[in-house]
Amino acid sequence: MWTEGNTACKTENMYEEVLNQLPYKSSFRFVDTIISLDENGVVGEYTLRPDAFFYEDHFPGNPVTPGVILTEIMAQIGLVVLGIYLLMQAGLSPEKKIIPLFTSSQVDFHKLVLPGEKLKVVSKKQYFRFNKLKCTVEMMNEKNETVARGIFSGMMIQSNNNPL
């Protein structure tokens, strides 16, 4: 699928292909970098923008990242990026878009996350069958402290006409 000369180039291009398949616009895309990615898991990063829309009202004068946003970051990196990669490895056509359907999560939060923090997400595949993916996902801050940990499941649907 990726035919460039050296492994680093192949890997970089593959990561870019996966990022290009993400079905989110910039204000709701919570993936900056893919650090590593294979059939067993993914490691990625996202830095929270201090001017992000959700900080204005959560909480005025003392902004804290909402748990639902942390969950979304974990799902985008730990489930959607990995799911796209697995579908690409199975022969997904580049013309087809992927619509991720989030089916369940169970997340435990351990630390507050503030505006401007850089987060690392590590996801390990439990299974991928019939386009359903289940993963254990951990989120860490720059001090390598666990801020959240959970189990995520979702479906990856291929579409020629992605409504997003």
C-alpha cells in the first residue's frame, strides 16, 4: 500500500494517510500526532488549545478540561485512529470514507487536565472482528501520570458518501 523507499518514510506516509481519513473538522479533531501504530495498538498525542471553545464556560475563571472532551480524545486516538489503520490494512479503498460509531466506554478519571496540557494516549487492541473494535486506553500527562484509563468499543463503517 505504501511503496516509498525507507521504513521511516513508509511509516510517516502511513500515519498521514490515517490522519487524512479522520472524519472530523479542526475544531473537533483531537489528534495532533501519531507516535506509533500497528495491528495491536496506537500511541498518539494531543495538546489542548487554551482558547478551545469548551473552556469559556467550564469553569469561568478556573478552566478545567471536561471529562467528555478527555473521553473524546481517548476515543479519537485510541479507537478511531486504530480502527482506520486496521481497515486500511484489510484493503480499505482510499475513496471510501470511514464513519466511526462509538458504542460504549467505561472511563475512570484520575487527575485534572488544564488548558495547554499535552496528552499522550496509549491504546491496546483487545479484539477487532466484523469491523467492531474494543480497546483498553490510557491517557497520560507530560509528567507521565495517568489522567484517565478505560475500555472503549466502536464500529467502523465504510461509506462512499460520508455525510461529515
